[in-house]
Amino acid sequence: MERIVHLGHELAKAVEELGA
């Protein structure tokens, strides 16, 4: 479960950079 949360944060971070 912790890995999924970590991946979610990394994904959100990447999406933010792409959307910026």
C-alpha cells in the first residue's frame, strides 16, 4: 500500500511539471 501512495505522489509531481 505504501508503494502505491508513493507512486501516486510521484505521478502527481510529474503531472504538475507537465501541466506547468
